[in-house]
Amino acid sequence: MGIVKGTDMSLKFRLAASFVGLFAIVLCMFAGTTYVTLSQKDDGLVINLAGRQRMLSQKMTKEVLLFMQNGADASKAQVKKTGQIFSGTLRALSRSGKAPLTLNINGPTVHIPAPNEAIKKQLQNVDAQWNIYSKMVDNILSGSKAVSPESLSDNSLHLLKEMNKAVVMMQSDAEGKIKMLTLIQVGFTILSALAVILVLFMVHTKITKPLDRLRLYAKSVADGNLDAEISGEYSAELLALKNAIALMVKKIGETIAEAVEKGDLAEANSRRAELALADAKEKQEEVEALLAAMKDGAENAGAISNDVFQSIGELAAQVEQVNRGVDIQRDRITETATAMEEMNCTVLEVAQNASNAAESAGQSKEHAQTGAEGVDRAIGSIDKIYKRIMGLKETMGDLGKQADSIGHIMNMITDIADQTNLLALNAAIEAARAGEAGRGFAVVADEVRKLAEKTMDATKEVGDAVSGIQKNAKENIQAVELAAEDIIKSTDAASESGGLMDSIISIVDETAGQIQSIAAASEQQSATSEEINRAVGDVSTVASETAEGMATSAQTLKDISDNVEKLNSIVQSLGHLESR
């Protein structure tokens, strides 16, 4: 079975923390890029204006030299105009402020941000050199001949060198910002890639693989292997899902085993009840036949006994007249007594057999009652199975709810991935606005968008797996409901069998009462036969004393002989019934 880790963080917390971390990385990268980009916004303009200062210094020198040649007022005005543009631009570069955007002093201006300390210090050197140069120009414009063209050119060259140093420093500062932007983008890109790889690894190990193992386990159980085991490690919601599935399969196995056992027991009890019923019917038929035969025999024996008593009465009336044939009469009477004794034995055996049949009927009744009790127990067991299956249905419903909660988590992951994708798109738009400087950031934003799309694809696969589990849970619930309906039908059938067993018990009980009545009648008939036997003995004694009267009653003896033969036939028929 899977290894339990009850202290793991929930999947919802892990996924939320992962995507919040990824979002924080992207946000930090965006903030850093925005900061560097904003700091670079005026670098190109500043470098261009600083480069223009180099050109203005040389332009101004040429204009001063031209003035020195022609002394024209126009040349003088042009020198002053160029000096104003150079001075205003230098002041804005050094201290921040507005600088002329064109060579027209009255034209549009642009705000220049304050430089860093190193550039500011270099611009101060430029300003000092400009003060020297501008004084020389002022002297020349005022008509002084103290400044030679060579001196002017040398100072102009010094001013150009100092300004060129400032431009180089500005360019180096701009390149440093670009390098820092590149490092920020590369660093955060690597960090984002590592974070995405970590998230994908966590999703694969903590969600995708466990869900795939659960899918294989569910398929194995669906194929009939209830002894299958869930392998691997699980945590948080998936651990609860794994335990719920394992408990569900365990209860299904126990329920099926118990149902099979109870079904076998009910079937065995039913077979025993059917055998007992068949045996009882057979005994009932034999007893009914025996009762009919004994009834006929009893009626014939009663008629013959009446005839014998009448013949003996005639012999008693003629006892004084009959003397011959006493020995023959004695023999016949002796034979009659023997036959009556045999009939008495036969009747006793019939009574004993009837008692045995009554005992067998009682045993059949006990077996039928046992079968009815077995049916009642089967009904109780089936009812317990029905309750357990309904409990299993509720457990499977809880399983479906847990799978739905995982689906909600997947929806949250999809929403986060959509937001990440939208953020990457916004970052790409901002990078496009930044132009060439934002190209590297655009590449990073595109990679983040691709990683977000991969995350959405992985989330979709997890969602499909969860949908499969939900579908299997619904199918199992439907199967449990069908099993519950079958158990209800089994309960109805068992109840009907219990009613039939009660009817069998009533029939067997009635049969046992009839057999006991037969036994009582047979015992009464045996007592009557005993009395007849004693009467025949008395007749034999009287016949011995009245031998002379017997001679005249030959016809009567003949009638007695015929009746005795009939009695023998009846006894023989009773003997045949006994053998049956």
C-alpha cells in the first residue's frame, strides 16, 4: 500500500505558493526592467546634446575666427548666439534644467535630468574651461587684439577634450545601465525557468504520477482484481483520495464475500427444505394409502366378526343337541384364534409404523422450521448487506466530492496560468514600446508566456485525469445502486421462501396429526382384536363342553369356515400392506 505522509502541505497551498512565487519573480523582473528602462529614457537625448556641445565648441571657434577676419556684426551676433546655446546646454547638463533642443535659442527646449557625481564633476571641469574660453571670445568680440588665433584654437581644443571626456562618461554610464538591464533579465529569466521547472516537477511528482497510479489501480479493480494494491507515495488531498478508494474497494470485497457466503448458506438451506418437503410428501402418500387399506380391512373385519359371533350364537343354542364333530369344531376355533392373534400382531405393527411415521413427520416439521429460520437469517443478512452497500454509496459520493475539490484546484491553477500569460503579454507590449532596449525583455516575456501555456496544458491533463476518476466514481455509484436493487429483489424472494416454509410447516404439522390419529385407531383396533381372541377362547371352551350340540350345526360350521377364509384373506392383505 502507499506510504502515508500526513504532515505534507496541501496541494492547494503548494500550487498557490508556487504560482505566487512565479508571479513575484516575474513582477520583480518587470519592476527592475522598468526601473532601468526609465533611468535610460533620457540617456540618448543627453548623449546627443553632449555630443552637440563638442560640435558647438568647434563651430564657435570657426565663427570667432571669421569675425576676426571680417569684423562683421553678423558674425559677432552668430558667435553670441552659439555661445548662448552652448552655455544654456552646459548649465542644464551640469545642474539639471531645460536645454535648447535645436540651434535656435528661442526654439523648443527639453528637460535634462541631473547627472551622477562623476559626470557632474567632469562637467564642472568643462564649465571651468568654458569660462576661460568664453572670456577670450568676449575680448575678441570687444575688439581686443590680445588674444591670438592660436591661443583661441588651443583653448577650444582643451574645451573639446574636456567635453569629449564627459560624453564618453555619459556613454559608459548608459552602457552600464544596459548591462545591468541584461543581467537583471538574464538572472530573473533563469530564476523563472528554475521556478517553472520546480512547479512542473512538483505537479508531476505530487499530482500527475499519483493520479496515474490511482487510475491504473482503479482499472485493475474494474477488471475484477479486488486484491490489487495502491503503490507509491501520496500526500494531502491525494492521500485522502487514495485512502477513500482503498476503503471503498475493501468494503466492496467484504460485501461481495459476505453476499456469496450468505447466498451459499441460503441455497443449502433451500435444498434441505426441498428434500424435507419431498420426503414429507412421499410419507404422506404412503400413510394415506395405508390408511385407506386399513380402513377397508377394518370394515371387512368388523363384518366378519359379526358373522362369527352370530354363528357362535347358533352353536350355543344347539350345544345340547350337537356332539359330533367337536374335535373338528375345536380345530377350526383354534385356527380362528391363531388367525386373530396374527391379525393382532399385524395391527400392532401397523400402529408402530404409524407412530414411526408420526415421528418422521415431527422431524420433517423441525427441519422445515430450521429451514424457515435459515431463510429468516438470510433475510437479515441480506438487509445488513443492503445497509452496508448504502453506506458504501455514501462513501463513494464523498469520493466524488473530493475529486470535485481537486477539479476546483485545477481551475484555480488554470486561472493563475491565464493571469501569468496575460502578464507576459503586457510585458511584451511594454518591451515593444521600449524599442531596441526592450528586445531582451520581450524574449523573456515570450518565454514566460510559453511556460504559462505549458502549465495550462499540464493542468488540463490533470483535469482530464480527475474527470476520469469522477466518471469511474459515478459508474461505481450506479453499480452499487443496481446491487442494492438486486438485494431488495433477493430480500423479497427470501421473504416469499419464508412464507412457503411456513406453509410447509403447517402442512407437515397437519400430516403429523393425521398420522397420530391413525396410530391411535390402530391401537384401538388391536385392543378390539384382543377381546375377540379372548371371546374365541371362551367359545372353544364352551364347544368342548357341548360337543354333542356341534354335530347338528354342520351348516353353521361351514359358514364359520367360509368367514374364517375371508378373514384370512383380509389378514393376508394386511400382511401385504405391512410389507409395503
